[in-house]
Amino acid sequence: MQKRLVRVGNSLALVIDAAARRMLGLTQMSRLSVMLEGGRLVITPLVGNGDPRPPSRREAQRVVDELRKLGFKQAHFDQLVPAPMRLGTYVMKLDRVGEVSPEVAVIMCRLAELRRLLREGWKASHAIASAVAAYPFELPSGIETRFDDEEEREDVDVDVARAEVELAMRESQCEAQEREDQRLAQEARDRYA
């Protein structure tokens, strides 16, 4: 795939097509690693596509409201919090003035990530596990993550295999579409040359 840089203000930007963004799961809030390797520019999506900063309190409240409409309950919330907390307490902490605690900031990020994944059609159990993994919370014993039982891990393995097959199919479709676009462009150049 060949691209041209686009002027944005005093800078140049690389535009990523919608199909490639969907395939990679990129959004406007995605974080990317940009490195130079031997004269090449390597751009890699980082784990936890959300912004590393927590969303604003207003946006965090909107996230909770949307999740509640989707059936989000205390049992789901318990799987996301680094320390025991009631969902109502979390909502009240969003209303307070002043800085949020690190625990609340992690919860804000995890809930925003959960909402993003559910919008993409993920199963709730897998989305929760991914949101926890994307935003770990440091405890004295190390990084905290939660998987409740072996059955969920087996389901994740099956879904990962299915997702890999689906990704390969999408990649081949994108490559076929790109070849077709190149063929049409060449025909247009030949016609008007």
C-alpha cells in the first residue's frame, strides 16, 4: 500500500484508511508506537487502544450510563475494580471536586475500554478481561488481573483462534480490494495517457 503525507497545519500526517482502522481496531483515541528502524518508519498499535489518561468525569459518567443501559451490574463492576467498591460509590466519586484517586482513574479507563469493546460486539466476559489487561493496577504484590475460572480461559482460546482466522480473511479481502483499486487506477492512467 502506498500513501502520501497530507498537510495538517504546519505538520504532515499519514492518513489510515477506514478499512485498515477497522481491521486493526484503531479509533481516534488509539495510542501508536512510532519508531525508526533502519530507514523505515514502523507504526505499531499499543495494547489498550484507549487514551492512557482517564476520560473526563463527564465522559466517565456517560460511559457508566451507557453501560447500565446495556445491563451492566455490580457483579460486572466487581470484576473491573482494583479494590472492592460499590458502583454507586464510584459514581459519587465522579461528582466530587478535586483530583481522582489512582484507583478511580484505573476504573474510569477500564470502563471506557469496556464500552469500546462492547460496541465492537465482544462478549461481556472477554471484554472485561481485555479491559483489565489493558489497564493494569499496581498492587504491592505486582500487577492485578482477574480470570475467574478455567472455562473462561478455554473460551478465550477458541475465540482468539476464531478471531485470527477472521483477521486473515479480512486481510486477504483488503489485499484483493487494493489490487483491484490499483488495476482500475492503471486503466484510468492508460486511458488518459
